[in-house]
Amino acid sequence: MRYSSSKISMRAIKRLPKYYRLSNDLLSQGIKNISSDKLANLIDFSASQIRQDLRGLGQRSGYDLLELHTFLEKRLCLKRTYTCILIGAGNIGHSLAKHEQFIKEGFILKGIFDNDPLKINTYLGSSRLKVKAIRELDHFMATNEIDICILCTPSATAQSVTNILVKSGIKGILNFSTTDLIVPNNIIVENVNIENSFLTLTFHLKNNKTIERNNFLLPEYNEKNNIL
């Protein structure tokens, strides 16, 4: 079955990484084919949502996992490498710098920046990169081709740092600050707001209602879920 991405929606695109990781897990267990109903028992999407998403990719019923995984790998552009910098060497930045899965999936950390004198010139991450001062960012960007910035700065400085990145030709920003960044249309910003996630969680805990996600109910817990 040949896949086509022409009909896929933005919401479905945001679900692709989960399909990718699940297909990888299942293939590692020697599973070659799976139905949407069985997929729904292993992931927080309903069977009908899965069929709708993967119908847009050209698939109709049962899924050849190797073919699906190969398509998703290409669709998520995981066959190439991306050069990254990390700005903000605090707790979140420190954890991300040590996250070896980034390297496995082709995200190569090339530089780390901070404005704290106690962090500058220290070494961080699995690659043991030296933390540079923010004032060096402009020169670094001018002499290195960087695709992505992982932004972990306080909100007060997030936009000013982003302005430097914009002038330097950054292509994408993974934004861990709580600021809504203002960037040109040609720069992609993916917001990861941990505070908002906590507030959403506490809302559901207080209201204690059945949680709906993307207009479908979460699947019931099943011991088989533990394989993931």
C-alpha cells in the first residue's frame, strides 16, 4: 500500500510521533500487522480516530507496521540530521542536554548558551559542550549553520533572545518559556508549556470528569498497555 500525505490534517500531523513510536515498539516485538482496534488498546486514540488519520495516509483497514513505520520516518524527516543549540542551562536545559534520544533521532546539539556567570564555561550534556555566554550567540550563529533552537530561558528574556535568533536565520524554535514568541511566518515555533500542562491536569483532577482528548474518549486501562 502506498501512502499519501496530501489529505492529512494539522491535528493528525501532531499525532504522527505517537504512531511512529508505537509502530517502532511493536516491530521490535516481532509484530508485523495490526488492526485499528488493537492499536486503540495501546494508545490514547480511538479506533475510529486511528482509521481516520491513517486513511488520510492511504491506509484502509489492517496496517502493515513496517510500511507504516517507514512512511512515518520519512514524513517526520527522521532520515536526516538537524543541528541544534540550547539556550538556558537551568534545570530543564540541563536535563535536555543529557537526553541521548535526541542524538539517536538525528538532533545534534552544537552549542549551549546562558547568561549566568556560574554556568558559563562549565560543561554540560552527554557531548560535554562548554556553556557559552549569550553575548557570543550572534557570532556563533553567523559562523555555524543551525536548524533548531531549544529555548529554555526565563520569560523576561525569551523574546529578546528570539530576536537574535530571527536575525541569524534560525528555522525552528522549541519553546520551553511561558512567553508567546513573536516571529516571522517562515519560522516554526513549537511551544512546550509545562506550567499550562500542570494547570490543565489540576483542572481535570478537581472536576473529576471523564477526560476527552481530541473529541474521543480515552481507552479503558488494559494490562496489555504495559508492553509500552
